[in-house]
Amino acid sequence: MKACQRRQHRYRLAATFITLLSTSISTVANERSLEEALSPAIEHEPFSGVVRAGERAVLSAELDAVVLSMPFREGQEFKQDDVLIALDCTLAEAALGQASARFDVATQDHASNQQLKALDSVSDLELAESTTRLAEASHEVIAASHRQNRCRVLAPFDGVVLRTDIRKHERVQTGQELLEVASTDAHTVEFLVPSSQASHLRIGQTFSFSIGETGHSHAGKIERIVPDVDPVSRTVKLVGQLNDLSQPELAAANPISTNIESSLWPGMSGWVRLDE
């Protein structure tokens, strides 16, 4: 009986020891997981960088209409103010014609009242009313003209079509995305550095950027330091400008084109090495 009790006591001690050991291991593992979560994602150079376009935009429809033409397809370049998409604006053009006609009538009526006022043949109230009608007609023309201008989606800058979401003859609705465009001056690089190194960073500090897709290396300098530390990765975002491509003759030789070896495309990645 006593031997049995001693065995049970040993079993209980062993179970307690195993429980304590498991708890200790779990605590250490949790501490390590927390440590890993809070540790910097990037500790040493080189830092991973990504090429960004100078400007990028998703253009949307500003009225309900049918697509008449799309002169530019994905990958094609355009100039600022080129018509990227033309919409059917029969109703908008008709509304503009009506507004213009009302404006002409209001203009003639007001001019007539002014002449009559000079002869004292019209009251001040009638003249004031004709002035108000002329102002209203003028605003109607402006509004109708603005709606009519929405029938054409113009290029906001020199660039290239990255993506189209609609086709010719389709009907689009107000606010619907039509296409995405980016400028051809892909000379900006974004990269992250540990926040612990933020005190050593400065605007104008130079770096070299090696592009993985092409194998080419470009010199650059830090243009902006974003004053915000990511609480998880403990990193700071930097924006750099590639100096050698900012020169007009070199920028012209590096447009976005189908030749990956001689181009710098948005989204290309590489390694940034900061100079001392």
C-alpha cells in the first residue's frame, strides 16, 4: 500500500515538473515571437528599393455615357491633354445648345431693357429682373459646358497607359474606373531603413541603386525622409531621386519602353547602398 502511494507521489511530481517545463518553454517561445515581431525587418545594407513613377493616376468616368473611342491601348505612350477616351455626349451637347440659346435671349432682353431705361420707359425692377435672368443663363451655360467637357477624358500628363478596364461601345457610369496611367519619368526610388539609423540620415545624402531586372546601377540622392516610424517593422520610409536620370539627355534615353534592358519601369526593384 505504501509502495503504491509512493509511486503515485512520484507520478504527481513528474507531472508537475512537465507542466512547469512546458509553461517555461511556451513563455520563452512567446517572448521570442514578440522579439521577432518587434525586431527590424531590415538590419543592414543593402536596403531593398522599388522604382516609382513620378505621377500615377486612375481615371474615372464623370458622367453616364457610351464609350465612342479609345485611341490608346495598354503600353502605349501619350502626351499631356491627349484624348484618352471619348464618350458619347449627344445629350450633353444638346443641353449646352439649349443653355446657349437661353443665354442669347437673356442677353438681348437685358440690352433692350437697358435702352428702355435710358428713355425712362422701364422700371428699375424690370431691369433688375432682366439682369438676374442674364446671370442665371450665363451660369447655365458654364454648367452645361462643364458637363460637355466631361465627355473627353484627357491625359493629365505625359505618360503611358498601364491598364484599361473598359472597351469601346460599353456604357460606363459616373465614378467607374476607366484606365490607369503613369508618367514616363520613373526616376524615384522608395526604400525602408531601420528607425535606429534615422539620426544618421540626411536630405541630399547620396546612394547607389542596383536594379535587379536590368543589372544596371544608378547614382541617386535622398530627396525626402517620411517622418513616421512603422511600429511593427520599426522602419522609416525614404524617397530618393536618381541623379543621373534627372539630366534631360539621359532621361530621354531612358523612357518607359518595351526594351527592358534600356528602360526604367515603375515597380522594378533593386538594392540601395547609402554612401557615407
